[in-house]
Amino acid sequence: MTTSLIIARKEFRTAFRNRLFLTITLLFLGLSILSVYIGSTTKRAEMRIYNETITNLQAEGAVVLPATPEIHTLTILANLVEYVSIVGAILAVILGYNSLGEERDSGGLKLILSRPVYRDQLLWGKWLGNTAVLATLLGLVFLFNSVLLVVVGGIIPTGAELLRLFVFTLMALAYLLTFLSLSIFLSLRLNSSANVFLVSLVIWMVVSFVLPQMAETQMVNSSVVNSISGAINQIPQETAVSQTINAFSPTWHLRNIGGQLLQSAPGSGSMSSGTLIAHVLTTLLILLAPTVAFIAASFTTFLRNETLVLE
Amino acid sequence: MTTSAITTYELTRHYGENTAVSQLNLTIPQGEVFGFLGHNGAGKTTTVNLLTTLLLPTSGSATILDFDIVEHNREVRQLIGYVPENVRLYNDLTVAENLRFLAELSEVKYVDDRISQILDLLGHPEWQDRRVGGFSKGMRQRVGIAQALLHKPEVLFLDEPASGLDPEGQRDIGRLITTLNRDYGITIFMNTHRLAEAARLCTSIGIMNHGRLVMADTLENVMTRFPDAPSLEEIYLHVEAQNGRFPNTAGVA
């Protein structure tokens, strides 16, 4: 087995023995149950309100009735996007910080590098192992949610719906890799592992909350009449400025593509397959770009700074 | 002809403007237990980092069993074992899993057999399936030595091996060092502050002072050179005083 794969296997094994990691993973899966339960309850309530409205209108002799609301199965999982973007990102940061920052502080890297192991092999091994951890975790979430749709939601998803959920899982992995690579890079740049954790979290908060909020202030509102209740809703519309700000937020990109794939975003139900595929590929490239940049920067830092493991 | 285990020639390492190790010339024959003594910041750990290929020299050179530490660092890493001062293993893994991981990195064949052999040597075969997380410092130190022996190294570097251990732990580590040297022929290079330990275990010593090697000889020669000194500690304090580290209160002429 090659050196990088030996290191990757160890990373995988230690992650799934780490209590903090396991606790957050269980929290993640627990939130999935809650998400499906809330989603299915909300959708049932929407259908009940619609049916009651139709019954009342028919009783009043109305001839023109409002159209059936678009209720897509996967919208039940809409909250999954939020859980991945919050819990998943924190998990990715913890993995990167544990993997290099803490191991460097504890002197564990010296034990590895006093063996016939090159620095690039070490870094690849760390990255591959933790990527496998995140992929496994998201795979579990994918399977878990597919089962929950049937068990909790009482819905059997179609092949197309499972494919959408699977593609969303891949997008989520690309998103989480951004934060894994960020914390690995920061582990190589900052002296203290505590600082790695804090700076990674601050960056995550900025791109996840601050940037989208800034973008929101630059949006304009348009009014839309609700077909069922007749109420007027204010729908925020993107502007060039808000789009530019959001372009720097991986979280916004994940929410955007998540809404389209899970059909919870307005108009996503009528989106053609070709348009959706184009959106998916574009978002995938956007989400992977910071990962590539952080990996390249990590290799440059680690290979140039030979005293790094000794500090 | 005996090949030297470790040879350094004008070995120097700077950190920015600070010189951690300056023009170190040292020859340690095979089979020695070499005690590397010196105050904090004298350059002992930097020397070990250089010899274990963790650090590149600024100038000069060194060989381990005739392999250059820069040109043939991969071969050097196969020949050496290294035990840092604070051995930090993976707490969530068992002893066997920790050792297996490090053995695989060292390309050890028949890993499971080798792990059993090493734990038998340490006298703790029952540790195999225990998680390292619950281990005391002394137990970790023993596992640290175990990991350094997995690939049958010919030279073993120990950085303060008995630091922070209780007297029983110090005695056990001392016995293990003697066994490894006497029964397995492993050359030992040991950084230590413990002069009584050095006097008991080492066959030769070197004293570093502010990055410079100020004395290196067999323990027997050192003791002969200072006949008035009752202990290695007195000699050490005298040498340090001569080099401006302490006032000379050692009573050694």
C-alpha cells in the first residue's frame, strides 16, 4: 500500500473513533430525522390548507379554483441544506484542525516524518483520509434521508428524485472540502491549533452569514400574490451587486444549488434538466475552486517550510 | 574496521540570525551509548533533528552508517529510530493499531509478528489491544520506544527518554536502553539532562554549550581527566563554568 494511502486509512480510522466527531455525526443524523419530520408535517399542512380552501370555495359556488400547489417530495429535505452548511462545515474544520494542527502541536508529525515518508505524501494522505471521512458521512446522510423519506414521510422517492439527492450530496462534499482544505492550510500557516480553529470558524461565518446578509441589503423586493391565500408577498430579487457579493460565498452557492436540486427554490420545479445540469456543473467548479487554491497553497507552504513540524 | 554509527563534519544550523548548532564535529562508533548533555537551548534537540533528517543543515554534513543525512535521507530513516521527548500517539487507537500504522510507514514486513516481538521485549504483551488514551506518561514512553524499534533500527535517537517519569519508570527505561545496546547492538544517541542517568548508562558523552560541542569523549576518559571530581555532575558543572555558563562552584580544578 502506498504511503499516502496508509496515512489516509489511519485518518479515517481515528476520525470514526473520535468522540467529538462521532457526537457531531450523530447530531447530524438526528437533525436529518427532525428535518424530514418537519418537512413532511409542513407539506401535509400545506395540502390540508389547500384542500380546505378548495372545499370552501366549491361550497361558495366558485367556478375558478386556484391551481394545486407544487409540492415536490424532495422539498421535505430542504432543511438538509442548512444542516450541511452549518454542522457539516464545522465538522470539516474540526477534521482539518485535528489532522494537522493538533498533530503538529503534539509532535505526532515528527514520528511520521522521521520515517521514509515525504511531506507531499503526508499531506496527500491527510487530505485523502479526511475527504473519505466526509464522503462517508455524507453517504450515510444520503442513505439515512432516503430511508427517512419512506419511514417518516411515508413517501417512496422516484429514481429521478434519488438522483437529485445524490447530486446534492456530491455538491455538499465539494462544499465541505472547501472548509477542510481551509483548516488544513491554516494549520500550516498558524502556530497554534486553537488559532486554526478560531480563524477557520470566523472565515466560515463571514462567507456563510455576513456575505449573504450584505448581499441581501443590495436586493430589491418585488410583490407576488399568493394563489391560495390571496396575500401579497414580498419576494427579494437579486441585483448585480448582490450577485457579485454572493459569488464569494460557497454557502450561498450550496443553498442556491440545493434549492434547485431539492426543488425548494421558487421556479425550480419547472427548470429543465439541461438548465439544471448546467447550474450543477457551474456550481461544482465554483465550489471546488477554493479547495484547489487551498491545497496548492498548503503544498507550497509545507514543502518550503521545513521547520514547520518542529515548532 | 569499525564503521562509525554517526559522523558529523562542521555541522551547522542557523535559525535566522541565531546559531543553534555551530560547526559540530563528532564521531560516534557503532555500539556506543552516547549521552548528549547541555543546558536548555544548547542545541541538543536541533542536533537530533538534523541527524534524524527532520531538519536540513545550513552547512556542514553528517552521515549515519555512511549514509549522508541530506543525500540519502530515505536510507537514513530506515536505519534510525527516533523517540521524541513527549511521545504523542493516537489516543483513540490501540497500541497495536498505533504500532501497525507506524510499522507500515517504515515498510516493515510481517507487522503483527513484529509488534508481538516488540511488546514482548518491553514486557507488556497485554498492551496490544489497549487504547493509548488511558496510558500514563511512562507507559506512553515505552510505547514510544516500541514504535522506534519496529523496523529494527541500527541507531536509536532518544530525546530526554526519562523526563517526567517516576523512579520506577526511569529505572525501566534505563534497563531497556541497556538491553537494546548490549543484546541487540543498537547504537544509542541520547539527549539528557539527567547526569546520574548518563553516568550509569552511557559509554561516551558530549557536552554542548551555546551550540558548540565543548567536550566529547568516552565516559572512562572523561572521569580520568578529572580525577578530583566525585561525579559526572561535578565535571559537567565545571565544563559549563569554563564556557561561561555557570560560576565555577563545582570544586573541580
